Amino acid sequence: MIKSFEEFDEKSLKCVDCVSKKFSGEDGKRHLLVCGGTGCLSSNSNEILETLNALIVEHHLEDKVDANKVGCFGFCSQGPFVKVLPEDTLYRMVKVEDAKDIIEKDIIGGEIVERLLYVDPQTKEKITKQDDITFYKKQVRIALHGCGTINPEKIEETLGVGSFKGLERALKMKQEDVIKEVLDSGLRGRGGGGFPTGRKWQFAFAQQNDEKYVVCNGDEGDPGAFMDRSILEGNPIAVIEGMMIAGYAIGAKNGYFYVRAEYPIAVERLKIAIKQAEELGLLGDHIMGTDFSFRCHLRLGAGAFVCGEETALLNSIEGQRGMPRPRPPFPAVKGLWGKPTIINNVETLATVPYILREGAAKFAQYGTEKSKGTKVFALGGKVNNVGLVEVPMGTTLRELIYDIGGGIPNGKEFKAIQTGGPSGGCLTAAELDAAIDYDNLIARGSMMGSGGAIVMDEDNCMVDVAKFYMEFICDESCGKCSPCRIGTKRMLEILTRITEGKGTMQDLDDLEELAQAVKANSLCGLGQTSANPIVSTMSKFREEYLAHIVDKKCPAHVCKNLMQYVIDKDKCVGCGICARNCPVDAITKTDYIAPKHKLASMEIDPNKCVKCGLCMSQCRPNAISKQ
């Protein structure tokens, strides 16, 4: 049990020394780090780890090498990963059967397994070390500190990378000075709203009450978003420490983690981290010998997107239906069980320890004038390098998509990027050089949101994209207020008509009017921002809406009612594979006079075709296309 600052410093120094020797090789051993993030676990990384450990025992290498799980490496499209220390060799797309080569060729034979190295798509060069890969070069890891480096289930390893040093410094400061440090850093809420974190803490600190609470919002529900989950899986102690610093700053003794139950790995590692911190005396009563006491509690959400809204989240923790409350009063005045409460999301709290450990100025050196620090994005969609990235605020969309993301697959043309999830908007090729920060994205019709970034190419229909997000919003609306409950349903009905070729010009006017009404009158942020995808796509891709309504065509050939499959008879060889695969017998063989000779050709009956696409996927001469 750690009972004083001196005991903590002694324990911390030992852990730092141990981790340092591990990375430098001074401990005389080699270490295999296996990605234990959800994405890699779904691709058998746990089996890879078990196989590596079995082979270590089989070859009697226990004194020379060990293998452990770590958090997400970020480069999800290339996982599972195995990193070899101290050489820092990074193997990607590892399979269970590759474990044998890693042990026998690399660990025993000293030979790099080249077929498992990352190959740069531009230079075709095989890259050995992680930091030399373009995907990582422009990243700065603050919120993701320790992810992909430490075993998240061993608190000694987190101490070895500086955990609780920020809390130690905070406990030696006045509460007001801790809040000022966060204010000086320029940290804004990473959950989407971008409200200054220090100001939120100030409001709660100013309240006179015998009980206050800190709540961590881990209810990450945006389609394609996995930032918070990866942080909780990779370094849960960082979030716990951030919560404790916030608790000390405002005078709270209890913190609640609200994490959706669909994140079982994050939940389990959070439980382990809380238990280990309590056993060391870093959670509980009189932490580090001070008067500060703090305890963490865990509540699981049932997956309702609306519970990401802070007042709906509070209702859910209290055991009530997850529906938003009218504001004011704001949670900082009257929150959980009527007590002053601050609610910060996972990424925000994971950033706080860095600010207290390294100082506000060091954090503020990154970013723009009004958006300091870094931001974590879940980069997905039509981009080569899908994964989790953390970049300084002010990084351009072009750098994010092309330098880090590796550009668009198959030589397709970039069309748009959706930021901010269902509450955000689309940004186009004309905005690729725009700097990413809170105010800049809002000015361009989108928003930062929690950090989802979905890239779209020429094959995406923007009307269909707006419809997809509106379907999501309709499903997730709690129904408490009429503007959101009814207005979003009406907007979805209009979008559905347009994608089915039944839209009219009046529908565009109705969409715009509904969007403004829902935004102005909805109770919470879900409804207030629900029309953003519609507004941004109508503004920036109005020609696509007109094509659907006036020409009854979908330019991207996505909307089934507005496209058909056709056979190029000059390319068709009459093999009949398409007809044999057609589930509704819509394809028949006909005679066709080609320029030089007569041959058989296939023909699609548009009245029978259900547009499943099987014929196109099976056609060897690529004679079938969508029009």
C-alpha cells in the first residue's frame, strides 16, 4: 500500500526503470507485444499470443523472451500486430501459423520475417519499425499515451510510463490552481461540444454542496467511432487518473464510469484497473497520505445513442429511462442525484494527466489558437489506412486522408468526409486544405463531434448517406420531444421518397423547413443536430438531389429504384454465368450481330431484375455495368 508521496515516488521510479529496461533491452530479455484491441482480437490475436507463449515454453526460452498483450496499435486495417522489443520490429497481418516463424526465425535465428513487414504502397519498400511507417509519422500520442505499448492489465506498466504523476502534482496544488492549469492548457471537451473543460470544472467547484460527482461518458455510439473504446482498452488507468484529478479539483469523492455494455473488453480492463489501483492505495481513502479520498464506480449502458447526451446519461445512471432533461439547471449545478456534477468523455479525461504531468504550456504548443492539443479520430470508410489516429489540432483534412490515411482505394476519386457522426456534416474536395479544429469545422457546416471520420468516394450517393444517418437518428430518438420524434421521421420519409424516384421539388423546400424547425425546437443535442447531414449534403451536393428528383437518376448508381444493370453486348461472350447465378431468372440468351461476326449475347429483363448485383460480380469479361 502506498501511503505517502515518498512511497509513490519510490514505486514509480522502480516501474519506470523496469519499463525503460524492457524497451532498451537492458533487462536481458526480448519482449513480444501482441495487439489486444477489439479489432485484432476478432482476428485471433489472443490465439496468436497463446501460441507464442506455448512456443516459448516448447523451446525453453522463458528466461530470454516473453509475450504480452497491449492496447490498440491504431493501424487497424493492418492488424493483428506483433512488435518485437528491443529491436522495435513490427509485424503486421499476423496469423496464428505465423507465430512459429516469429519464434524460430526471429527470436531464435535472429532473422527478420520479411513477409510480415509493412510494405509502403508508394515506394514498395519493406519497413521494419513502426515509427517509420507514414501512418504514424504525423501523429502525436497524448490521449493514446501507452496504448500499444503497455499491458493494460498490469498497473506496474502504467506506472512505468508516468501514470499518477499528474495526480501527484495536482495533490500538491490548490484546487483553484489545478483548474487554472486546465484552463491555461486550452483543453476543450472531446465529446463533441467543445466546451472549455476548465470552465466546466470552475462551475462545479463554485457550488457549495456536501457531495459532488465526476462522471466519465464512455457511451460512444456514433457509427464508425471507436476512440473511447480503444483508450479504455489500451490504458484505462489514464482515464481513472484524469477522473481523480477532476474530482480533486471540484471537491468530489466519487466518480462514475458510464460505458456501454457492448464494450466487454473495455469494461473488463476497467474493472481490473480499478481493483489494482485500490490494492495499491491509489484509489480509496487518504490517497498518497493526503486528505483526498476518491472511489470509482462502474455503470453499464444498454446501447441507447441518446444516453451519450449528458443529462440522459445521468438519468440512466440513476436507474431512470435515458431521456434528456431540460437545461438549465446544468449538471454542474444540479446533476447526478441533484448534486453538482461534471461530465467529461473518455478522451478528455485521458488527456488531463498529461496536462498536469507535463504542464499546460507543453499541451498548448499543439493545435490552433482556439483549439489546443491533439484530437483522436476513428478514420474509416473509403480510405486505404483505416484506423485510430491522434493528430495535432490544425492538421488539414488532406493530411489526415492522404498522408496518414493513404488516400482512396482503387484509384477512386475522393468525394466527401463526414465528421461528427450523425450530428455532423460532409466536407468536400474543395475543403481538403481546411485545418481541423472546432470552430473551423462548424463554420464549414460540419463539426468535430467525438472524432468519427468517414471517407466517401465517387461511388457513394450523398442522398443515400443523408438517409442512412436519418434512419439512425430515428431509431435512436428517445421520443421525449415532438420536434425530434416527429420531425426526424418526416425528414426520413421525404429522403426515402427521393431515393425511390418519387421525390418532387417541393420535397426540397420541405426538408429545409423541417431541418430548421427540428434544430430550433428539439430538447437536446441529438435532435438539434439531427438535420446536419441533410443540410450539408443539400448545400454541397444539391445537383445529386436534383438528379434524383428531376432526372430520376442516381449518379452514383446506389439507389436501386433509380438504376439498372445492363450488358455491353460488344464485351459479352455469351458464357451464361450471369444467367446461372441470377436468383430470379431475369437474364436470357439472345442472338446479337457484332461488327464482324454473329454471336450469342446475354440480356437482362429490367422488369424482373431485383438488382442484387450477383451477375455483375460473376461476369468474367466485365460486360455488366450499372446505369
